[in-house]
Amino acid sequence: MIIVGHPTVQKDALKTLPRFRLCMQEVIRATGHHNVSADHTSTFEVTTDDFLTPAGDCILAIEADCAPSSFDEAFIQACQDHDANITATIEVDGRNQSLTGCGHPDLTFASDRSAVARTSEYIDDRTVMVSADHAASGFDDDVVSALADGAELTLTLDVE
């Protein structure tokens, strides 16, 4: 937008323009597995591994097409802030479910295998958000059933 006219008019006109929040996004695509149970109460995970044992009760999907180590540097930097709001949206068979969490300066996004959202403040190289609203056990039963049947999952991470 170009504003033409007196400098004072230009400055006043700029004050009335809407303010936009910067939002960045990363997307991971993965596949469900018959061992998906989503019973874990403090984390959920999406992994690049091609297997899932029954003990992996936080894992929602396997064979992810990317991992945190491949995320854009600007996205990572935006997440490394105490004030960062991170939203994770899971899409499975046309069903969407979201949760929110927080960023943290200690997030490294160094893992080349797994992305983990946590309800706690614990951080390791797999952590993509802390203080999440819920974990694997908070996902809708229909979403979990579809994943246990091998449905495709899209995890979209947005940071503001």
C-alpha cells in the first residue's frame, strides 16, 4: 500500500492499518500403525521410525517425512522464546484436532527421528513444544482408531 500526501497524514494513516502477527509453520506427514494406543498422559510423538511396539503409547504415527532437525531456522528461532505460542493440529481422515503449548529458549529441534510435544517443561532434542494442553491420551477416540487402522496423519505446527 502506498500512501500519498503530507508526511503527517502518512504517519497517521499508518497507525490505522491493522497489525498482523507473524505466524510460521512446519508440516509433518506420517502414517498410523496397528500398535497406536495413544495412552500416554504427558507426551505425544510422531517418528520417522518404520516400526512401533506396544510400549510406544505416546506415538501417534510412524514413517514421518521429516523431523525437527530439518525445520526452517526461522521457525526454530521463533519457537525459542518463552512468549511463543505453538499450536499443533492433527488431521486424520478429515478430522482435525488441535492443542496449544509454549516455546522455550532451550528448544534445539536437533532430533532427526522424532517430534515430541510435552505437557511438562522437560526438554530434549526431540521436544517441539512444552506445557501442551494435553498429550496422546487427550486425542479423540475416532482419531486414535483411524491411526490404529493405519490412516495418514498430517501434523501442522504453527508458531506465533
